[in-house]
Amino acid sequence: MKRGRALAAAVGVLALGPVTLTAQQGPELVARGIRAYNDVDADAATGFLRRWFASAEASGATLEDRRQALVYLGAAEVLRDNGDSGSAAFERVVKLDPRYRIDELLFAPEVTTLFGAVRQRTKAVAVQVPPLTTLGADGAYYTARLFASSTHFIQVQVRRPDGPVARVVYDGPIGDSLDLRWDGRDSTGSTVPSGSYYVEVRSGAFRNLATRVLQLPLEITTQRTDTLAHPAPPPDSLRLPERRASGPGVEALAGGVLAGLAAAVLPMLLAPDANLEAARYAVAALAGGAGILGFAREFPGSMIAGNRLANEQRDQGWQELVAVVAAENRTRRAAARMVLHTGEPIVADLTGR
Amino acid sequence: MKRVAIATVVAVLGAGAAVPGRAPAQAPPGAGVSAGASAVWEESTVGTAVIRRTGVLLDGRARASVWRLDLDLGYRQGSLSAASVANQRTLVEGDAMLGVRLTRWIKLEGGPRVRAYVTPTATERWLMWEGRARLAAHVRGPSVQSYVVLARAFSANLRPALPFGQAQSGEAGISVRLGRSPLWSQVGYWISQASVSGGQRVETLQGLSVKFVLSPK
């Protein structure tokens, strides 16, 4: 059985010579481990690779080197019939790079099968975002492409560090990959203020049961255009009285009646012995009648239709002005530029907690 | 009754003079003229004899205003006919009044008034120094105004010489502005009574007047 696996590995190595050659250009211990694996010396390969992981060089290695070392370590462990150790190495590979797919031409079927099984049960995503995004008034979005190790549930949030969630961007399943868009607004529809945020991707086999959290630091700078102040309502001093005061009505009544009484009675007081003419009653009736009509027209408390209309027109004009300013402010707010800087991802594994 | 009327006139004049009142808004200098006619009824009592005359007086006035002061000049003239042709006479009257507008609704005036009764054989002149109070109110906005005028003569000089008794007069009516023009129409009733000392002779004039006033205010 061992011989069969080794043969398959050798065939894979021979078939993909250039790839192997490239792999050998990594760190020395990793290269020696890979050569040992290709020589079907799984024990030696395991030894070289574990020595490398224990070295200081491994902690500062690139993702490519670490992934390659882990893949060969897992494959060597499989050849050594250490399935659990192989699974552990492959699980680290999947978490390190969820997009990674093992080359079925390079590795033996039992290696690729185990890797596939590990990938299926390990729920992780990789996120690809532009380092710098600018959102303007043209309806642009902050875009992110998510790559899943296998089908599972994710929830993507934008949140303040140790603060409340500003917006849940996505909550649902992910298959192979998923494109997400965020318009820079919180759950109320308002543009989020400048500051530090995280794009947080919570992964798990079941909804709302995250086993892995990936956080992308997000520095947001919003450049707003000043909005206009709403116009002040018309001052009360400009408001015309809508109901008649008592003064004009009383003046009309008193003035008309007094003049009428004067025309009727005054002659009797000024010239009591004279033969007075009845014509004075016509003037008395005219003046008194005019006073009564004037009082009726200026009846205290009655509505002044013209003033009311003028006030309504003034109020309507003000409201129209407010609407114009509000529309202008909406335009200015929409025109605000938002600059988003995305940092390096931080991953937290919750299964060990 | 007569004393009550006189007391009223004096009280109005006194109140107007004593109360400073609120000055109306300072207005630019202005002027106005008016022309009209009055249907006149005259009752002339001499002793126990009463002569009644009627006629039409033509009336013309001019006014100049500066600040709160008004200078009014008036003239009216007309023939008064009686039942007997021998009793017909012509009435000519002129006055010059200097007035002050204390408020929008009250104006006090004073000045001389000369009245002449002209017959073919003689002319009799009454020169009276008079004080007047004019009250006005807006009846339907400023375009329709009612007014009352009360006047009292404080002294008089008659020719041929007669001892002056008393004289008082009053007028009430209504003024209507014609549209938005500076032209006003005015309808009023006026009465004037003058007597010599002792009441042996009393001249009473009543009139129903119609005027047109050209005034920017």
C-alpha cells in the first residue's frame, strides 16, 4: 500500500516536473522536505517540514511558503498513515487560504480525497477587496468578493470596533464565491460618519453559529459639502391680523351714530326756539346708517379674508423655500465623497474557545 | 337747553385744548379746495316778528396744511328770498380759521367769521371771533368718514352797532372718497344761530350742503 502511494506521488512529480522545481525554490528545509516526499520518503519529508515549522523562519514566511509546507506535510502524514495529523495540516491550509484547491495530478488520490473532506468540513472564507475605494454621488459601492472553502452560512457586518453594528450587509449561505456591495450607509439609510470600522465576516456551518470570524479593518473618511440652513419662518411681525380688532368696528359705529345724533338732536340744543327743518333727519339717517353698516363690515372678531389669504400665501412661499433648500441639501448630502481604506484581515477561530 | 348746548361746546373745546393727545404722524405740507352748495332756510326774529327766507348758498373753501396746522379760508354767498319781496336779502359770509390737528379724529380751530346781510338799502356786518372743534371718525375704513363740528363765538362786533348776545353753530355729515381719487363728496346738515343782547333779534340759519372736496388726504 505504501509502495502504491509512493508510486502515485512519483508519477505526479514526474508529470509536473516544473511545478516541483518551482516548489524547491522555497526555504531550504521546505525544499528538502518536498524532495524527500517526492523520493517517497515520507518520514524524512515530515521531519524536514516539522523542523521548518519549528524554526523562526516559518513565523515570518509568506503565505505561499506556509501553505506549500503544510500541504506537503499533510500529504506526507497521509503517506505515513497518520490521517489525523494529515487532516490537521490540511485544516490549517484551508483556514490559511480557503480558495486553495489541491492539485489532483500532483498528489495521490487518498491525499486529495482527504484534503477535499477536510475542506468540506472547515468553514472559512477569504475576502478580496480593493485597498482604496471612493464612493461619490455616482452610486458607487464598496465591493468585496468572498471565496468560501465550502458551502456554509456567513453573516457580513460593518461595525465599529467594540461598537454596535452599523449595517448587516449580508446574512445567508455562500457557495463557491459571493460578490457583496455596500453603499456606505447604515441601517437607517444615513451615510456613516468618518471613523474606524470593521467589515466582519462570521462563518459557520449553521446560521448564527459562527466558528470563524474574519475582520477587515476599514478606515472611513467622509468629505461632506456644507448644507444650507433652513430658511426661518416668517416673523410674527409680518403676519397680518386674520380677525378684525374691536377698534375699527367701534369707531365706525360710534362715529356714524354720533354724527347721526348730532344732525338730529344738536339743532334742538343750539337753536331750541327755531323752526327746524326735517331735512336734517336725512343726514342723520345717512350718517347713522353708514356707521351701522361700517360696524357690520368691521364686526369685531370677524375674519379678514384678504389678510388670511396673504398669510397663507406667505406661509406657502416659505414652505416652498424650505422644500427647495431640503432638496438642495439632499443633493449635497448625496454628493458627499466617502474614502474607504481597507487594512489587512484579522482572523479569529472560535472553535477553540 | 341752550346752556347745555353751550356747555357742551365749551367742554369739547376745553378738553381739546387741555389734553395734549397723541400727535398724528407728521405729514408733508398739503392743500385742498372744495366747492359746493347749500339749500338754506333762514329764520330772522326781531321782537315778535318772524321772517322766514330760503335760498341757495354757493360755497368755496381752500385749505393749506403744514405739520399739524391747517389754515382754512371759506366764502359763501347767496340770495335769500322771503314771502315778501321787500324782505329779500343777500347773505355773504367769509371766515379764516387756523386749526391744529390734535389727533386723527379731533381738530381745534379758531378765527374770525364775517357775515354780511345785504339789502338794496343797507348792509349789516357781523364780525365774530369763533372757536370750533371738529370731530371725525372712520366709518368704513378711511374712505368713508363721519364728522361733527361745534362752534361758539366768543365775541363779536356788529355794524351798525348793536350789542352782541351770543352765537353758536354746529354741523354733522359724512364724507365719502370717490374711488381711489383725491376727490371726496360730502353731505352735511349745518345750523347757526346768532343773537343780539337781550334776545330781541335772533338770526337762525340751517342748511343742507353738498360739497366736493379735492384733497390728497
